[in-house]
Amino acid sequence: MNPMLLCLSLVSILNFAAGQLSPEEYRQQQLRDFNFQNIAPNDPSRGFQGGRFTGLIPGDGRNPAQMIDSRVEVIASSKRLEMALLKGGIVSCRSAGTPAPTSLTWVRVHPDGATEDIPLRTQSPRSNVRVEPVSQSEIRLDFARIREEDSGRYRCMGFLPQMEFKDEIEIITFQEINFGLTKATQYGRIYTDAKIYCDVDSIPVADVSWEFNGATVNNENLGDKFDIAQDGILVKNLTLEDEGEYLCRAVVLSRNKNERFPIHFIVTIPPTWLREPFLTEGVRGQDITMPCEAGGKPAPDYLWFKGTMGITPNDRYQVLAGGDLRIRGLTAADGGLYRCVARNMAGELSKSAELIVLEPPRIIELQNRTVDIGEDALLVCEATGNPTPTIKWRKINEYKFYNTGSPQGMKKREVGDRAGDSHDVYTPIELQPDGYEDVDDVDVHAGEDGADEDEPAGLTSKNPDDIEVYMMEGRDNALALRVRSAQRVHLSNYTCFAENKAGIDEKNAKIEVRFQPYFGPQAIRVFYTWMITENRGAPVNLTCFPEAFPHPAMTWRRHGAPVADMEPLYKVYGTYGTSNLRVTPQSVNDFGLYMCEAANDKGSSSLEVTLMRAYSPRQAPILSINQIYPDAIDLAMAPPVEDNVLNVTGYRVYWKRQNDQWESARSATFMIDQQDPLDRNGFRLTRVRVEGLEPGTPYEFAGTALNSAGEGTRSTAISRRTSEASAPQPAEVKSRMDSQYPDKYLLRWVVTSNGGSPINKYMIRWRKINFSNTIPPEIVGHTPWQTVSVEPPGNDEYKVDDLEPQSDYELEMVAYNRIGGSAPTRIQFKTAYGTKPPRPDRVGAAVGQSCNQVLLASVALLSTARLWL
């Protein structure tokens, strides 16, 4: 209990007991003491704390005396309560004691002592400060969002009859240090002054200091580079060295607060051109890229404009990462002026360039021409394109183009009304049916080379006299080709080429010259066939192919009479343009002259064709011995020297033992290979081998020549004895010397001769070798030999396996028969690069072991299952 209050109560009681105070005066004295306590509850000079009263209140005629201990108390850790701005807060006030004060309420006490009622929350739900009753003994002061103007004194009051209880609290607002809208990354343009902003907000006001890359920025190192203000630090004349980490530090000593905000500062560089836009040409229908690339920091963004309209990227227009503009499928409408803008936060660049859409050449006029022989033929080729294409003519399948010049037989006149404003054009003088003048009526002044003396040298065409190529009057995109007095040689296709930088177009036009059929020197006039039997010959086609336009009607004659189908003797194929007569002689009388006639509306011509009889070779071939073996003999065959229309196509060789008859001779046929070598006389030599002979045995050999007509005369026999039986000839290896496998080598071979005795085995051995680094390399090391035996028949290859990748090997091979072994065949080979796969036997062993383990485990499981059952 408050000592001061106890003292006052004792004084009042003693005065009342001494009779110095009446009961009413004693009661009023107690009330004064109570009110005195609540006038200044926080005044330490009076010794009061809180709104509390304890004492005896005497009764009167109506009320009995009572002892009270009542109070109103603000629940807080201190009578000066700090609250953060923009935060919510609650202060509670409670009444207690006997009896407890009621009708609790809160008021605000202004600096002048005036009070202001605070509304209930239910009465003013939007009010920032409102009162919220909790119970009869508790009431709360609710701050929805503390503002600076909400700081001050607040009083809680409670009541008893003729008594008032109160307690106060002072609200002190503060602002926590915050950095507001300060950006963690800030920028400044190089070679300018830039301010790095730090928006410090606090109550009380904070002291702001700076650090740069860990070093404190203070008055000693400020110099002329930095200037610190309350809202930031100014960095003067920025360079790349000023880029880095800045630390803004805010300190409020009165509240022991220290906050830091790191800022990453980037020095920016305006864009500069790396690749400026420039005049760009693209072909219609194709894709084009217009260049635009700039450097800067940060990397620039790009905008493209066509004229004044911005380009929005879509399926056709794409702005690439580097800034280039990609346009897909160019159209004529895409041509025009484009502008590229490269920009970043430090600045921007702008450059315009033109896009020209090129149009590939397209030939729009080109027609065939048909004229009679001796007439002029005119072909006109007209082409469009952008730029205007260059047009050229040439005869199909010829390499050179015709020169373009002024047309012969055209009058030259000057157009223009003043000097220096004239040009030459060519106009017909007297039009002929083909639209051109008669040359005889024109005065052409030409020099010795055929050029107009008034024109620069080289203008006039140097083409053949019958060809003229020139530009059509008033049509810069049309080039004429004129053939004067067209002949058979002019019947052809002529190719017009139109070319510009966008591409090439070409088309053919045909000049058809009407003329009567003509059989040139290339026409075949002699054909051959032969009699298979006395009554039947081999069929042959007699061909008749005249030059003519239009195509002629064809007729065959024999002895002046038309030849019709009469099989098997005659069969006619084709009667228009070209014709074949198949003749199958039935006797020697069917050989002789045949006549082919061709006729069109320009005339007719005929061709005599002779069918001659051919024979099989009348002479024997030239036969010689090349090489003798125990079991074989090599022969060389050359064709007979005779005048025969049919070429020798092969030979038949006959052989027998010397004492046998030719009726029992064996034979074999060998065809001539065009790759066979030529002898010194220019005859093609065909080398043949007769095999299956017996060792040490005399044989006779003869030969005949073959052609399409049959077999010729047999040559004079020549005799030779085969060698005695011996060891086989060395095997000839046919395999490549570099294996295509990393771990094996496929060996293939042939044996020239078995020595007259069958080969019974091949011994093959190999080893890995190492070469020196000298030139030539020498073998400096090797592994032991590995040897296998391969038994015939039918074995002419062997797979050497289990080799090391990318290694050199040496291999020897010897063929054996009953007599002995051949000389060894030696080769060196190299395996390919790669990985050596595991050997199948090792894989099988591993798989077998795994299978055994699985089997044992299965047996154990079955045994366990039986026990459970």
C-alpha cells in the first residue's frame, strides 16, 4: 500500500476518533485524499503510483462504513511505451479491487491538458485509434496502424459512486530503419557523374555512411571523386574502376540500431557500332539477313523500323540475338528503307539502310519457228527481272554464246534533237514477210571486218555470216536471234539465257527448217549377216533414218518392188520418219541390194542398202605356250590375221594326250576380255589356263577362233610335256594388308599349281611385331609364333582371331602335298583401331558360372519350401 496514502488515512482516523471530525467531514476527507491521489498519479513528488485507493470510508445514516481497496491500472512494461510506425498495437487497462471500478474508458490527453474521448470500435470501425471493451473489468486501446501523430499521453478511467480512478501511459512512436525504394542494382553512364541513391527512412533520423568494395568512404579519402549526401553518394567522372559493391549503412545510436544495404553499381557504356546496317540485296522468295550489331554495356536491345513503322517480330520477321533482322520469303513489298536502333540504358544508336528485293529472271516470250529451207528464221527471247537481266543466245550443246551486235540489213538512224542527246536504233526499211527489210535495198557502210565505221570496234557481231543477234527496237529486255537463209544445219534447239545477280532462267526454242529427205554420209549402207544352215540365216535389221522435215513416209523396195511383211523373210518396223527392215535370209539369194525411199511434201530421196554375207573365221588363231606346270599349262591366244567383217569374240582350246585321238580330246571356251593386253603387232592377247593335267605327261593342244557366225578352222597342234610332280607353288594372298577389324584378320589365298598332287594341308603361323622409328622401319621385337593347320578341300580362307587392336603382324603360309611344302608366302598386316571384344569362351564361362549359381539357389529354395510343407 502507498505509504503516503496510509499516512493520510491514519490522520483522518485519529481526528475522527478524537471528536475533531464529524462523520460527514471524515467521509469528505477520505474522498479528497482519494481524488488527490488520482490528480497526478505519476507525480513522484507525491508518492502515488497508479489509480488506486485503499482506506475506510465511514458510513452515514444511509450507508454503513466500508473498507475499500480499488484501482484502475494500465497493463504495460513501462509508462513510456514505444511503438513502431505503421504497425498495429494494443494497450490494455484493467480494474480490480473491492469494489472494482466500473465504466472503464480511454481518453487522449493533449499537451494543453485537454482530453479527447476515443470512440468505441463498434462506433467507428474505420478509426485508426479506437476502444475495444473486453469485459466489465478490462478495456483495450487498439491502434490499427501506428502513425507519428498518434504519439502522446493516453488515460484510462474507471468509476465508483462519487469516485474516479485513472491511470496513464505515454505512447512514443519510432520508425525502424528501412531503405524504402533503394534499388539493389544501380547504374551510371561512363564519363559522367552518377548518384547512387540510398533512401534511408527512420525515426529518429539515422546517420548514413558508405563503403566501397569493403573500404570506408570518409572525409580522408573522398577527394574529388565522391560527395556524400543524406540520400546517396555522388560518384564523379565515372570509369570502369568505379564499378563494384557499395554498402549504405544507417545508424541510430539512441536505439542501438545499425542496418546495412548492399548496392551493386554497374558502369554502363553507350552502344557503339560493331556492324552497321548497309545496303542489302535479297532474292524474292529467299531469306535475307540485314546486319545490325552494336557493342555496349549492358548489351543493347534492338528495334527495327521500316520507314516510320516499327517491325513486330512474327513468322516472317525475326530480330536475332545479335541484332540482325531476318526476313523469310522475300516479296517485292519488302523492299524499302529500314532503320535499326540499338539502345541500352546508357544511350542509343540509329542507322538506316535500304533493302533491294531482286527479281530472278523469267523468260516470258519464246516461241518455236518453222521456215522453208532458204528462208530467214527469227527467234525473240524476252525476259523480266530486277535488275534487268542480260540475255544471251547459243545453240544447244554448244559452249560459246553468240555475240550481240547490230543486225545486218537494218537501217541505222539517229534519234535526238541536240548534240549529245542521241542514240542509235534500228528499224526495218522495206518489210518482207518475216518482218525485216531486203538487204539489197540497204546502204550499209561497213569496214573490212564487217563493222559499221561509225560505231566503236567490237559492237558488230563476230558470229557466222548466217547468224545475227541483236536487241529489239524499243525493248531493252528482248533479244532477237536471226538465222539468214536457214539450211538443214540450222534445224536445232537454241537456248536463251537470261541472267542477273538474282539468278538464271533458260529456255529452248526450236528452229524447224522444212526440207526434202536427205541421207548424209553417216547413213549405214552395208549390213552383214550369215547363214546358220543352208535354209536359214541369222536375222539382221536394215535401218533407214533420213534427215527431213516434216517427217517423211518410208518405203522399202527389193528389185524395184515394194517389200511388205512376209515372215520369216521380211518384217517392216516403222513407215514414218524412220524405218527398220528385219531380214532373215532363207537362202543365199536373199543377200544383195535393198532400197529405202523417203518422201515428204518437199520432195523425196532414196538410200541403197547392201546386205552382205558374213562367215565364221576362215583362219586358225595364233597359239603359244607361256608356262608349264605339273598339273596345268598356260597358253596365249591371238586372233587370226584375215579380212573378216565379224570380229573374233573368243577361242575354243582342244587338248589330249599325245597318243590319243582328237575325237576324245577335251575342250574349253574362253571369251576375249577387252582388258587383255596387246602384243607388239597390236593384237589383243588372251591368256588361258588348261588345268587338270597329269604330271610328266605329253599333251597336244590346238585352238579355234569364234565370232558371231560360228567357229573357225582348228589350228595346227603343238605338243608339250607337263612338269614332273613337285611341291605346290607358293600361295598368292588376295586379302588386303590392313584389316577392317580390330581383333581379327580374314586371310584369303589362291594356289597357282598344286604341283601335280592334291594339297593336303596349309600351315599358317603369325606373330605380333614392333617396328623401329628408322626409315625404312625395321622389325625390332616380336611375340612368339602362333601356328594352325588348315586342311583342304574347299578351304581357301582362314580367320586369324584374338589379335590386338591397331597392331602390326607378320604372317607366313606354306602349302603341302605328298611331295613336300611350297616356298613360304610372307605378308605383313595391321589391325584396325577399336576395342577388343571379350572372348566368347570367357563370356560362356561367366554365363555358365552365373547359371550354376542360380541353379544352386533354386535347389536351396525348393528344399526350404519342402521343409515348410
